[in-house]
Amino acid sequence: MEGIKSLESLPEQVKDSIGKEFGSLNDLYRRIFDINHSERMAHRQRDQKAISACEQELLDIEDKLEELGAEDGRDITTAIASDYGDLVVKETIDNLNKHLARQGTDFESMRKYLRSFGA
């Protein structure tokens, strides 16, 4: 998971500062992960106020990370957002596979079939 790798690759002094500010690297990771989840749910509900609040919270974290010595806070939040996105995609494919299994096929078979038409 890229988000954890990006946090672990930070200089020790920065990691120590993050630990003092956020509790631990894992606590920071979970917080950013949870914000991404909240933002996704807000998008589903078309709750612009909640979306804006999530975006602002991420910006605040990015600024704080840079104050603590991280070169680019956005790199960190983006890597963690990517981890979250990977799990969402995996969940979606798993759900699709359950549906397709009832039809006697699966995601990979359908993808190969669609690609044979140039899709």
C-alpha cells in the first residue's frame, strides 16, 4: 500500500513530529483513509457541504504535514487516497463477480469477451 510506504519513507524527525501531532503514523493513515471514505459517502448523497468539509480537512492535514517537515503533504494524502480507491475498486469487482456468477460468468471472462470486440 503506497500510503503506508510514503509515510514510512519520511525522515525520522518528520515521523516523530507526525507521531506527536497525530498520535502515530497509523493514526494519521486511518484519519486520512476515513476522510476519503466520508468524502465518497458525501458524493453518493450529493452533500456538497460534507464534501467541502472533507476537502478542507485534507488541505489542513497537508498544510500541517508540510509544517512538520514533509516535502509535499499532498503526495502523502494522495497516496493514501489511492489505497482507499484500490479497496473500493476491489470491492466493486468482488460484488460484480457475485452478480456475474449467478449468470454463469465472471469479471475476467466478461472483460476478455468485451475486449474481443475492441471495447
